[in-house]
Amino acid sequence: MKNFAKGLAVAGALLLSAPALAESGKPTVVLVHGAFADASSWNGVIQRLEKDGYPVVAAANPLRSVRGDADSVASVIDSIKTPVVLVGHSYGGSVISEAAAGRANVQALVYVAAFAPDTGETAIGLTGKFPGSTLGPTLAPPVPISGGGKDLYIQQAKFPDQFAADVPKGEAKLMAATQRPIAEAALGEASTEPAWKTIPSWFVYGDKDRNIPPQALAFMAERAHSKQTVVVKGASHVVMVSNPAAVAKLIETAAQASPAK
């Protein structure tokens, strides 16, 4: 199953032909979704980036384990022959922090309402580091996974207010029905040496995030010496859905910055 997920991720990347990548003269933006979401959560951002001439790949994040998911995303990165701007949402931030390590073509990291863990830290630990998250009571009863472990979902009735409070209700309800579960173990898996210590990073998040406390997001951005931190007033956890223009703008800022020497 792990190899199958890797294969799908690489196949998605290869949909961008080498000539198309070369002709743009711009880095490829690789977008990594987080828990309870899927690659379609980037649609508004993708439209804006492609309009401005950026090649884009929205990678499939398996949401099974930090290391395994990072390996899947790393396979996508390795298949791309241009510089890469690697973008992660929520738990996807933990994944990009691992996936970018040791990959010279990753020139920038962008954290979108995302975890930027240090060595030994976990997503669940960072969520509880500061008060404000209301995610726990909104989770549905865990679903047992064949072979062991449990999958976590947000209760559909509580999803719009918890996850996407500033998204139109009809769209938020669709997101609730199509949400991707995350393996419970992934949220408690410790990170190793994070790429944000050696690769320049940018951060954007909403001040009404109910999944990851804004104070925690601010802490991680400051610790990573964020080149620019954008706080979107009134935005929920899915700031890329409700405010795609602001997110796309920051990604393009990161793309236009000089790569780290």
C-alpha cells in the first residue's frame, strides 16, 4: 500500500511534462494537504498560481505516518527537475518538514496554518502547547484500521464550524462529506531533524483557527525565523480555501525570493 501511494504521487507529478516545466522559468509549487482535507482544498490557490505561470502539483498525502507520508511527497519532489517551493497545510507542515530534508531543489517552505515541529515534537503536542484548540470534542468515534490502529474523522455536523467556519456552508458541508481521515498514530509521531532549520520558510494562518491555536502558529513561525508571516483576520483553519488570494500571494513571494545559498 505504501508503494502504491508513492506510485500515485509520482504519477501525479509526471502529468507536468518536462517541456512545460522548463518553459515556465519558474519553480514548481508542490502543495501538500493536511488531515481531514484532500488535494481539492488547494483549488483556489492553484487557479491563481497557474494564471501567473507557475507549474503546480497537488500531491496526495496518505495521512498514515509522518515518515511514510514524507517519503511519498519526497518521491514527487525527486521527480521534478526544477526548483521547488514546498507548501504544507496543517499536518502537511510536519510532512514537508521531513520531505524537504536533504533535497537541494527545494528552495522554500510555506506553512499554511501548519505545524512546523522541531526534533522530537508531535502534532498533538504542539496543538496542546497553547490553549484554544476545540478539535478534540468534535472528533467522531475512531474507526479501527485493518491491521491495527485507528482513523480519525471530524463529525460531519460539527465540521463546518470547527474546520471551515469562514467557508460558505454548502461548500463546508461538501468538505465534511469528502474529508480524508488521518491515522491517530500519525498525530503522535515525533518529527526528526526539520528542514525549516536550513531552508527559508514563510507562514500564513488565520486568527480564528480552531484546530491549531493561533498562538501556537505564531510561536512556530517565530522559531523558524519566518521570512514573512501573514495573519489573515477572521480566517479559519482552511485559510487556503477561504482566502486563496492571500495564500497564493505569499507562495509567489517565496517563489520569487533568492534560494538559500
